[in-house]
Amino acid sequence: ISLDDTELVKPKIRKKKIAVMTSGGDAPGMNPAVRAVVRAGIYYGCDVFAVYEGYEGLVKGGDLLKKVEWADVRSYLSLGGTHIGTARCKEFRERSGRLEAAYNMVINGIDALVVCGGDGSLTGADLFRSEWPSLIEELVSTGRLSSKQVAPYKHLTIVGLVGSIDNDMSCTDVTIGAFSALERITEMVDYIGATAASHSRAFVVEVMGRHCGWLALMAGLATGADFIFIPERPPSAQNWKQELKDVCSRHRAYGRRKTTVIVAEGAIDDELNPITSEEVKNVLVELGLDTRITILGHVQRGGTAVAFDRRLATMQGVEAVRAVLEMTPNTPSPMIGVLKNKIVKYPLVDAVKQTKAVATAIDNKEFDKAMGLRDTSFYDSYRHFRSITYDDDGSKQLMDTDKRLNVAVIHVGAASAGLNAATRAVALYSISRGHNLYGVHDGFTGLCQGNLTKLEWLEVEGWHSKGGSELGTNRSLPSQDFGKVAYYLQKFNIQGLMIIGGFEAFTSLHELYSQRSHYPIFEIPMVVVPATVSNNVPGTEYSLGSDTCLNQLVSYCDAVQQSASSSRRRVFVVEVQGGHSGYVASYCGLITGALATYTPESKINLNALQGDLDLLFKVFASDRGEDHNGKLIIRNEQASSVFSTELIADILKENANGRFETRTAIPGHVQQGYTPTANDRVMAVRFALQAMEFIEDWNGCGVVHERSSDKKKSKHKHVVIGIHGDTIEFTSVHKLYETEANVELRKGKTIHWDDMIEVSDMLSGKLLLK
Ligand code: ATP
């Protein structure tokens, strides 16, 4: 057999054709998801089609089904809504509509469909998949298609991406768009809060969520609301009005000048009667409060996606393509979800079933079951909301006098968003339990001067939305005077210490731990709550403030890119913070679509620069001129001592030979944030309260919670609280110092973000050049 013959007998490998669509209500993050599917599809050698206008595009076909190219999805990361359109399509609900859809798919040669939408869209997708063989049969038996035409399309490959602001899909912890909607709600409630406090008014804010209270619950935590109404935990039909009055009037009595109540649109009481915003308003009016209603409506869907959603959508979009390529006729259609912060595939049919189960449980008044079907962080968040808001009346969780503790909280290192939110949460919790929470002013320098004051309810109640550090923070360490630190801890009879901050906080704790044989007071339980934009604290995958930093960078980079839209040929080298850790740079590179990212972990050299220059030439050569913004290169501030931001810009400019210009852009302290993001605020509550429960446990006054996701117990007293996946863990500072910390470079050794680097290079086109 000659070589040519070998070619002949080889089965012809047909390029896979993947179609991607967005369906149902639009959600921020859908465009980044489409971009990821298109580019990953092309990267893996497939043809990718966009289906315009949701299922309508499939039903009607023609121009609504078009092949898309790499360049078509440029700028998609920063676009809100969905650029390929979405619709609620009645025809697809009927078999006749789905028959048309099947016909259009076959005549366009589509092998697989990636649907990004909510539970309705994915229910439709699942039905389409299950009916597919019979639809194909009908198309043949009615003579519309021949057996030969349908032969390659015996099985339909469908992959679901959950794009929905409600976060109402089961089997995934979070859906694409939910955190963006939460951010919008939080911003709006902050705005309303300012006017409410000015006039001493009450506001009832209605948010989306027909069967799911996630938005209302998280918004309640993020905005320091007085009361929330969510469908999974309905209040008693008999008592809710009185409960609402009790909580709101108590907070007024503490001195609060505003009242905020968040109502999910699907709010009910435990007899399943709807609770409307109007009814809630009437109760507050009875209390004598000047009350207004704000129904946020479509504002919640608006705007560009937050950093978290851009990342989630991008990583899941790539995973969807990989799933298409891996599937066999026997693989059940997957939904791409995220469980414990890891991207997972879950059988679509089961996810749809479980989602329906929540609504059914609520309809059957099985509220514990409904709550049980939500993920554990939902449960913990509800518990935390109760403990700092409802149960601060001195009756529910107040400790016996002999069990009340004196605890100190201190801020260490550079300011970052989240320090105040965490302090507020632990202060409110402490007050409700009868503990004394002392705020240490001005870090360890302040502690050495005995600068501690007891934090009061009214003093901290507005700190959830304040960036920076109200207590004052600096880089001073306990080693400046261990004796004085010990003296003042003893003088105030401190029984637990919470150190909130970055690598200096970690170092401080290790210093105190190392000195405990000299100073017995250092044997009290001590916890570091990681808070730093760099996210470089050993023992955690996330630090408070890093989400705010990334969102500041997203806004900054979007603006910088757009500023070049008229000149069209400009490359910005953006220098980001992060110390010696490449986390922020890598994350930022992924979510801004940077063409290259330079981190301390991946050394910059001339070869790398040449490769990036080649990529820039290629990108500018394919520039069609109509939708082009500036191109980005992200450089971490410590990526190289030789290749500075200026030098990289100069090298690129020198070698561009006039094909493009370069500029540097250094956002600097903007990254430390102004107002913390909703995500940082919610996590601040979670970290701070779990840390406080840890201190309580060691002092013998902890409470056991049946269904917490978090491993509270630790045999060590000096720990860093951290998150791994979605689980809170306490790790001994000694162990971290010995095994995980890179003390010289002030960071942890584990790189938990390398998947972001790989995907970033794939979608920027860098890997295609190799
Ligand atoms: P959101 O969470 O934003 O409401 P969704 O995907 O749940 O998004 P739906 O309006 O419920 O939004 O569904 C979108 C589209 O999916 C519908 O217009 C319809 O075309 C299709 N669809 C929904 N449910 C079904 C079903 N049971 N059978 C067939 N198609 C369906």
C-alpha cells in the first residue's frame, strides 16, 4: 500500500461544528462565556457558530445561525448583556418548534450545542436532547431530510452553561451573572442608604429572585440591611410583622438613622402567602418611619460583568468546549457548574431535576428541605445574617456573664477593602453575645501604647461599605516591643486576638507564636484574617480586598482600552500590584483579555518579549478597524528587576516599526480600593464570624452548628483562617511558616491560579502561535 492509499483508507476526520447560544434573561458574563466558547472551539480545531436570539435562532435558522471567527468576539469581555441576543421563544416550547430547530442544526452540520441560560433554557435543552432521536426520525419519515443527511447526527451533544442572575440553579454554587447582579444591588442600596440616613428614612428594596433568595440574602449581608425576606426561610405568617417591627425599632433605638429591608420578589410567609414590598412598607409606616419602596428591576441585569463573573464565564466556556470534545454517545449531557470553587461537570438532567425540587419543597412548605438543597455557604450566610442582625436583642444568643470574653481586633499592613467590613461583623456579633470587642488603633504601635477602645454598635454599624481602615493600620510588628504587647493584652484581660491584614499580619502572628514561652499571654487563641490586595497570605486561596482590587483593575483596564478606540493601534503595558505574587496579574490578564501577562513566577526574557511582539503583529494585522480598542499587556510590579514597565513599553515600541504605539499605565493605589465589593463584604462577614467562633471554641463557649461547611475545630491556637475551594479551614501558623511560606518573597509557595494562566494564553491566541 502506497502512502496515498493509506490516506484513502484513513477515516476522514470531520471538523466538529459547535453552536453557542444565550437564552432566557440576559446576565452579565454571557458575552465572556460566548468569547471563551468561540475561541476555545477554534483553538481545538472546531468551527464555531453563533445562534442569534436564543432558541428563536435555532427555530428560524437562516441568518440567525452564523459561523463566527476569532476576531468577532474581540471586546466581548467588557460588554454587558449578550451581544448575540437572547429571547423567550414560545415556539421552542412546542415539539413543532424543536423539529425546526433540529432541521436547522442538521442542514448547517452542527454537531453540538452549548446553551448559556437559566433553568428554563436548560430544561428546554434537556428536553431537546431527549427528543432528538425522534425528531430526526420524523425529519426523515416526512422526507425533509434523507437518511444519509442525518447519519452523522444520530446523537445530539448538548452542554449547559448556567447564565442567570438569580443563582437559582441547583448543583452549582454560583451562576454566571449572579455576582454582577449582587454588585449592582449593593451599589444601589449604598446610594439609597445615603439619602435614607439624610432624611432618617426607611427603604424597602425589592430585588430579583422568584424561587431563590440568594441575591436578597447576600445583599442583606453586604449592605448591612436590618431585615430580609427570602423564599427559602419564610417568616411566620402570624408573627412576621411584629418581628420586623422589633428588629427595626431596636436598631433605631441603638441610634441608626436609616432602615433597610430587602425583599426577594418571591418572598412568602410560612403559609405561602406572598409578602409584598407594599405590605412591608405598611408595617414600617405603622412604626412611624417615613418609608419608601425601590424596586430595582432591570438595573440588576445591567452593566458589564464583575471580575468574578468574567473569570467564571471564561473558565466555564473553555470547559464546555472540552466537554463537547470528550463526550461519547453514552455520556449524559453535562451542565458546567462550580462546586467548592472548582469547575465541575454535572448531568444536566439531574441538575434540572434538583432545581425543580427546591421550588417543590417550598410549595410543600418543606422549608428545611429547600434550605438543605441550597449549598452550605448559603446556609452559613443565613446563619451569620441572623446572628449579627436579628439575634442582637440580648435574648437569643447572649452568653452567661462568666462566659463572656474580651477579644481584641487589630489591622496590620497596607489598607485594603474589607478590613472594616470584617471588623464590623465581629463587633456586632460580639455585642450580641455579650463579649467585649476591643479595637486596637494604629496597629502594633498603637497596641504598645495601650491604644485600645471597646467598639460600640453605632460606631461600627456603617463600616460594611467603608474602604481603608477605620482603626488605623501600619506595617509595625509585635517585635518592636513584645513586653508592651504582652502588658497591654494582659491589662485588658484579652482572651483572643484577631489580626486582620496581609503578609505582615501573618508575620506578626508567627512572632507572637514564637515568643509564647516568654510571654504566657501569647497562649491565647489568635487568628489571622487574610486581607490584602495581593492575596499573598500563606494558607488561603483568597484574601479580603483582592476582589475589590480586581474590580478596580477591570474598570481601569476597560477605560484604558477604550481610550485607544479612536487611534486603534495602541498597546498599554499596565503595571499591577501583587508584590512577588502573580495572582492579581494572572487573574487580571485573564479577565481583561490581555495579550501577555508577566508575573514574578514566569520570568520575563527576550524570547518571551519576541513571542509577544509576534502576537501583537498578528493581532494588528487582522485588525478590521471597526471594533478595536487598545491591547493590553499586564505586568506585575515585581515581575523583573530589569524589564521595568517603561522598558517593556520602549522595547515593544522600538520594534513595532510604526505598526503600533505603546503607553504605560500604572493604576497604583486605586487598587487598594475605595468601597469594598459585595463579594469582599460577604466574605468579610464569613471570615470574621468563623474566626470569632474559633476563639469562642478555644475559650469553651462555642456553639455547635449542625450543617456548617467549615472546619472550625483546630488543635492549634495560632492559625490563619483560609478558604480552600469553598471550605473554610484553620491552619497552624507554625506549619505554614515552616512549609508553605516564602518569607523572603512574602508569599505562599503554592500557586493555585495556574489554570487561569493556561486559559488566558489560549484565548489571547498566544498558544496558537506556538
Ligand atoms: P432566567 O433565569 O433569566 O429566567 P431562563 O433560562 O430560566 O432564564 P426562561 O424564560 O424560563 O428563562 O426560558 C428561556 C427559553 O427557554 C424559553 O423562552 C423557551 O424557549 C425555552 N424553554 C424554557 N422552558 C422550556 C421547556 N420546558 N421546554 C422547552 N423549552 C423551554
